[in-house]
Amino acid sequence: MQDPKPLTSEIFPSRSLGLFLALTFGLTWGIAGLFMLFPERLVNIFGEISVRNPLFILAVYSPGFAALFLVLKTSGLKGLGAFLRRLGQWRAPWYWWLIVVAGMPLIMFGGAFIKGSLSNAFAFSPWYQALPALLLALLLGPIEELGWRGLALPLLQRRFPPLVAGLLLGLIWALWHLPAFLIGGTPQSAWAFGPYVGGVLAIAMLMTLMFNESGGSLLLPVLLHFQANNPLWPDAQPWDSLLLVVLALVLVVIKRRSLTTKTTGVLTILRGEAAG
């Protein structure tokens, strides 16, 4: 039996990004297209479009599934284990944990205060109905980070400095969400696309910084994504997006040197692999 391939970054050539995007957009936009073409038939089979609809969940999972498929195909079970170990990387500068734990709630409640929707906070009665909603929020959107930050960001940072890579990935990420604005029943269908794109770009920059400064942790982006979707927060669109943009701009100015230096980005996909 041959030895497994060494865990070096060369086993993930730059063309892996194109395949990842093809799989991700193909699955998500394909499902969205089916709902646009055959809405009644799919609703009869799978139910109304919501965050609990199995096809909606599959569409959301597509970046994570695409990344897991490519990692497994390229580096086998050993590589998959090395990739998933990034979810256990918790060491990072203290301020990233502060932003995840306290900064995101402050932004969401601040945006709701400006909007006048604070009364909608914690709309669960009885209180324990919040538990399955929290579990669903943790197991839905954050799974995307296996693909966006786990695979796509390191590949982009091999070609561009972190600032450019983060913005490009943010634009791709926002575009991937476009079908959710065109189909009723999704959370995004009630929002304006323009402010949403600004918020996504801001979160993408925050995640780029925290990913690089934590040595490639996926735990922090997963938790930040969860906080952005936390069902306990009141609806604060579009003001939460504006506040996120302000925070991102401040950090971009502070971190401009590392963001514009190509050598500061994490380039590896598997934990423990060589930079290559």
C-alpha cells in the first residue's frame, strides 16, 4: 500500500478554488433555480421555504460540503482530520474573543436601538423554545465557514494580500446569497441587498483578520457567524450592517500594514501542513 500524500499545501493547487466555487454555486443556485421553476411541486414535497426546509439546509451547507469533499478527495482521511482540527484552535489575541462574545451583541442591539426594534429581542415564550432555535443557528450558517474561511481564504491569500483576498471573498460570499433575496420565506427576503452586501464585506474582513491572527482558526469564524445569525438578537437591518462596516473600517486602518503585506496571510488548509 502506498504512503498517503504528505500534508503540504502543494496538494491544494490554486485551481482548487475554481472547483470549490463551481460546486458551491452549482448546488446552492441549482436548488434555488428549482424552487423558482417548480415552486408548488417542491413545496408539496419538502414544505414551505424556511430555515428548517431540508433543501434550504442543503443549499446553506454547500460551501461546507464542497470543502469537505475536496479535502477528502485530495488528502484522504488523514487530511480531513487535519482540516477539522482547525475547529479546535482557540488561541487568538484577546480582542477577537471580546468582539465575538461582546462586540457582536452590542452591534446587534445598537442597530436595533437605532431602528427602534429593541422590543423584538428574545421573542421566545416560553423561554426554552429558544434552545432549538439556538442549536439550529449553530448548525446551519456556521457550517459555511468550512468552505469560505477553511478553503477559499487560504487559496486566495496565496495570490493576493489579505485585504484584497478578504474583500474578494466577501463579494463572492454576498453574491452566493443572492437567491435568498429572490425567494420568499428566507430571512434575507425581507432585507435590502445593498446594506446586506456592506455587512457581509465587513464580516469578511473581520474574519480575514481573526483567521490570520489566530494561525488559521476556524473556531472563531464559526462563532462570529453564529453571533451574526443568533436568533436571540432583535432585527437590526440595515443598521447592524452599518455598525459592522464602521468596526471593520477601524480595524482595517489599525491593521493596514498586515492586511497589505502578502506574507502575513495564512496559506495552509490542513493544520500542521507546510506553507508551501
